[in-house]
Amino acid sequence: MMTRWFVRWLLSLSMISALAQANDGISLIELQTWVDESSGSSFEFSSPASERDGLSYQAVTYSADGLNQFALIVHPSHQAPASGWPVLIFNHGYHPNPPQYGVSADGTVSRPGDYYRALVSAYANLGYLVVAADYRGHNRSEGAEYTRRAYAAHYYTRDVIAAYWAAMKLPNVNPRQVVMAGHSMGGGITQRAALVLGDRLAAASIWSTAGEDFRRYWMTEALGDGEVIDSNLASKPLFDELLAELNHGDYRFSDLEVAPQIAAVHAPLIIQHARLDPATAVENSIDLAGRLYQADKDYELYLYNGSDHLFRGETFNRAIERDQAFFIRARRKANH
């Protein structure tokens, strides 16, 4: 017992030391404050734009919590519409090796990488200016230490909020026509960002959303596979890291959970998930839809047969079409 608490004390001490100078809160209240604090964020163009297949690709940098961050901007090569580009903020999912995010199979840096290229391109081909943030610690973005935290995705939400403000300062964008889309881990990021950005977003799309029961997730990771014999005396380093992170921020689990607060979301949500998704449980999307229904919030839920985590083929095409139809309706309302 003493060993377990000593380990937790060491982890807490290590985290306090590492974050002593940081002011990067991740509770929903702190993220709401960050919306105001990050409003001065802007992009710097780090390399010339390239064009292929009728789309313009531009890498940019910006700052979030003092960390130099990278993002990708993609939009049609033609001139912006008279009303300005509608903007889509895209939030990618978990990457098992964050420095390799946006790196193609041949080893070249080509954001957003092979996995997400078709999705980002599809949105841009619909006429959106798409902004896809790396997140801290991904590719060349600073902050590798954040990727190892139990609540990493909450810190990535700060990067997305700063990227939103930077996007609003781009020329020829329409700030009343902003939507957001997130896949997997990015689905949770999108939910948190939508909550705190409020009516700045016209709508949001969530594909194959990850769940946010971190206690269950990290306990499962700590126990591993196969037959388990467990007790309060058994060491659980991964779970202890989670508790140390909570203790450092003086958080309760409920402070960091988006689901109990989702009734306050302003943007209408379109939710899509494959029933047999092996990576993120379809129940995550069903629960989200249930909470929105209970709160009488504007949403649409689409469940597909099959096991695609990132939709492919005809399912991909249908999901994109449904996103676009949903976005158009929401954008029309935002103009009135």
C-alpha cells in the first residue's frame, strides 16, 4: 500500500515540476476562458502554397500556450466566393506515433497524411476552406510531452480553439459560415470545442467518436488482456498517471467530461458511426444522440452496417453528402 501511494506521490511531484510554468487548464470552464485568451492567435505562412487536383495546400504556423504549432490550410484553387470562404475546422483522430502524423508512406511530410487525405480533400472540394491542426507534439509541432498524458485530447482542444481564431483572421473567410468536423478522438475534441465556442460555429460533424470514460479506459489498459487477478494493492502505473494528472489540476472526473454538459451546446450536430466499428464503440454515438434528444437539441444520427472506423467507398460518399446537406441547412440559419 505504501509503495502504491509513494508512486502516486512521485508521479504528482514529477507532473507539478514539469508543468510549474504552464497555464493550460483543460476543464470546460478553463477552456471557455481560453476562448477569450486565444483570440489574438494568427497564422504565419511557413512555406509556399502548392496546388494539385484543383486544390491549394498551405502549411502555416501559429502559437498555442507558447508552443509553435503547425496546421494545414486547404481550399479550392479558384477565387473565393463574394461572401468569403465558408470555413471547416477539421480535427483528426488518435495517432499511435504523433511525430509521424502527416507523414506519407514514402516518408515525406504531406499533411494530413495518407489516412485523412481523402476526407480533407472531399470537404475542400465542396467549397470549404479547411483548417487541419497538427495538435501539439504531432509532426513538427512543439509539445511532445503532452502526447503522453492521459488527457492529451483535452490539451489538443486548446490548439483547435487557437486555430479557430487564427482562421478567422485569414483573408476572404466568412466568420458566420464556420463549421467543424472531427473523427474518432477528434470527435471528442469537436464536442468540447463546440461547447465553448458557442454560436461561433454554425454546425459540427462527428464521425466514429471516441468515448470519454477515461477511468474505465485507463483501468482496462492497466489490467491488460487475459485472466486478471486484481486488488487495491496491485500496482497500476498507467492508472496512477491518470490520477496524478487529475490531482495536479485539482480536477474531478466530472470537470473534464463533456457528456454531462452537452445539453449546453449551441451548434447542431450530425453524428455518424459504423455499428461494428472495432476502434470506437457505436454506443458512444448513441449515448451522445440520446443526451441531445433529452435536451431537445438539433442533431441527426446515422448508423451504418459494417466495421469501418474511417468510412470508405459508398459509405464515405454518403457520409460526406449527409455532412454537406446538414451544413448547408445550418449555414443558412446562421445567416439569418
